[in-house]
Amino acid sequence: MQILRIEHVQLAMPSGGEAKARTFFVELLGMREVSKPQALANRGGCWFEAGAVHLHLGVEENFLPARKAHPAFVVSDLTRLRQRLEVNGYNCQDDVAIQGFKRCFVADPFGNRIELMQAL
């Protein structure tokens, strides 16, 4: 037995945050929304993908943002994405370099930490 891949990453969000999630993940990050299975649709939240990357946002009662745990997305143009985020009010924070990548962190509309990376 071996683990083959990550199928998706799930982040939590507060109830009623779907419109903010769509603005951030679709309009700013360039993901596309995909339909949730009918059996899960009544739970709220939304699902997004970009290529092989699958991100689910689920509604959590007593929501608290993930400030340390985070997904890391490899992007093609970090400078341009960062500018788009900052123009729209999202503060991007540099962090220490790691070999082969430039990177920064941004909080989604709910305060969840998101790492953005570009290969050098």
C-alpha cells in the first residue's frame, strides 16, 4: 500500500461566505468553480480547481481560520498575481526563501493562510 497523491485540500470558511470565496479563488487566483455532488450541496461551501489542484471550502460552525496550516499553490507569475491581490486589498507577505522558489503568503477572505510559490 502506498499513498498515490492528494485528491483535494479542504479549508474551512464561515457560513454564507461563498460569494467572497468565489471572488478570491475564481476572480483573483484564476481557479474555476466546480459543482459539489448533489449529496453534499446542502452543506454549503464551494469547490474549486485549477488543473490537477482541487480545493474544497467547507462551512464550519464556530469557524476559526487556519493561520499556520496552509495549502501552497505553485503559480506561473507570482509578481503579477501578487499585484492583482494587493490592488484588491489583500496584503501579501514575503517569507524566507527556499531553494528553487520565490514565495509569499496571503490570507483568503476568511483569514486562512495561503502560500503562493513560483519556481525560479
